[in-house]
Amino acid sequence: MNILWLSVSDPEPGLGNYANLFESEALPRIIWTTVRICIITTLLSVSLGYCLAYAMVHAYRKEQNMMLTFLLVSFWISILVRTFSWLMLLGRKGLVNEWLDAIGIISEPIAFMRNELGVLIGMVHYMVPYAVLPLLVNMQTLDQRVMSASRNLGATGAQTFFRIYLPMTKPGIVASVLLVFILSLGFYVTPAVLGGGKVLMVAEYISVQLLITLKWGIAAMLAALMLFGVLVMLWVMNRFMKLSTVFGGATS
């Protein structure tokens, strides 16, 4: 409530901060950049996460435990460590550019960093484990006898997957999309470092308004807008599918 009150009271009472959404050229561009990057990150992360979760569910117990261990270890690695590791790998004089130059594929370094490509690489790398977990839990609860029955009735592997398996994993996909997209909205370190100041997202802009320009009303307005957007998204999703089912609750 304090955030909402601050957004309509600083620097003066009214909806002036919200009017900036239509009067300012920078704010709509920053919001669109944030939404676009979050959507792309979500699509890539969930796609990769689905493949990893599928491989884990169908692997042998030993390989499954090993894959799960690597997945859990990734949560213990600081986002700063991951981000600066990508700088070392993908910088103009990083290992990737040096290797591509050594084997003659490129004649000049590829600009992986200081653009949206670098931000997407860093964000997708961080979000894939979050995408895997809801999908893995969902896939582990599926009744494999349904897939066996489908194959026994003459369906091919592709038909069984697209007509039976994929629809049954819909709750896991929805949960993964929600989790990844909502977490992606708050990214600050990765865009700031890998974007090199050229990719400004809402979280970084809020920080600038709070710490540098001291426009707390604008910062509160953007924070309230993000919160409202997340709540609306959850409400719309709940209209089509019960969130209790999506996150593993009872279906009744």
C-alpha cells in the first residue's frame, strides 16, 4: 500500500506519474524492451527446460540423480558469478571469440555483449533451472500406462507425444511459463552488466530513479505497474485453468 500511495503522492498528489507513461518517450520504450526480453527469455527457457525435464524423466536412475544434482547445484551459484563468467566467455577478447578466430571462422570479434543478445544469453542461462522444476514434477506424476496404451493401439512415437504426452504436461508448462516470466521481470544485475548500459529494463530504471535522480514517485509507479501486471496475468490464467492445479494442487 505504501508503494501505491507513493506513486500518487510524490512529488505532488495526483496521477502525474502515471501520465508520464503516455507523455514520456523513454518509459514506453523501457517497458516494451522489458516485456519483449521477458517473453523471449520465457519461450527459450521453457523450451530448453522441457527438453531437459523430458530427458531426466526418461533417463536411468543413476543418470537422473546426476542430472538433478547438477540442476540443484546451479541454484547455489551467485548470479554475479554467472554474469561475470559470461563476460569472460563472450567478451570481445573472451574464450569464444578467441576460439572462433583461432579456427578461422571469424575475422573480427562477434559482439555478444553490450546488446540484447548478451542479456538474453545470461537470462536464459539463469532461468532454465527454474523452468525445469515445475515441468519435472508434472512429468513424474504422469501415468505411463496411458502412453503404453497409445503405442499398443498403433500410434507412432510422434503421435503419442503430441496427442497424449504434450497435452498431459500442460499444467507443468503453464506453471513454468508463469514462474519464468514473473522472475524475469525483476532482473537487474544481468541486464546492467551484460547489456553494458545499452539495454535498460524496468528494474534497472527503478534503481536509477531511487538512487540517482531521487524520483521516488516514478519508481513507485513502475513498481506498482509491474505488480498489477503480474496480478492481472495470474487472474487471466486462472480464468482458463485453476492455479491450484497448475502448481500441483488437487484438481477438484
